[in-house]
Amino acid sequence: QLQLVESGGGLVQPGGSLRLSCAASGFSLVSYAIGWFRQAPGKEREGVSFISRNGGSTNYADAVKGRFTISRSNAKNTVYLQMNSLKPEDTAVYFCAAASGSFYYIPDLKDLEKFGSWGQGTQVTVSA
């Protein structure tokens, strides 16, 4: 059974940093593009950043460009989201999910329906 587990969330002050991890069990992450998503209270889930199977293609939501960096270690079967210069508006539950495709393929940030095997999420709270 495909399973993704997110970790690394927490409470951080504005301007701080966190690194989220998305670990896979039951399958090899090398077979999938991986996306990070977030959902704030009362808002729809949105794509934050995606990475292709081989790490050669990435994309970022405009709101996080220049502050967040997605990476992957296929050897560790884990995808990371390094979040710097955090803002209160980054507060949300962060999820990861997997999408099938070629080595360089990543879906458009709005194509949430192409992802499956959603993790249960990790809470990120940015507050003074």
C-alpha cells in the first residue's frame, strides 16, 4: 500500500525556517513526481511546490518563490520542503502526494486531481 508521511511542522516566528519531510513507505519515490500542498482554515487546498521523478524539474507557487526550496533524496525515499523567511500567511496544514509520469514530468500547480496517496499532513504555524 502506498503511504506518504509528512513531518517537520511546528510553531515558528515570522522570518524563521522549517524543513518539512515527506517519507514514503511501501513503494519507491523514484517512480513518482511529488507535490507539496497546503490548506489554511477556511481555504481550499493549494499546490505549493512540485518536483519531478528525477528532481530535474520543479515549480513553485508565486507566494513561495524565492523562500521555499523543494528537493528529493531517492536514496532516502524522501522529499523535502525547505521553508525560509516564513510569514504568518504560510500558516496551514502541509500535505504531500504522488503523481505518475515520466522522469521530467510535473503537473501544473492547479492539477491537484493528478495526485494520490495523500499523507495526513503536518501543521505549520507562523506566529509571534
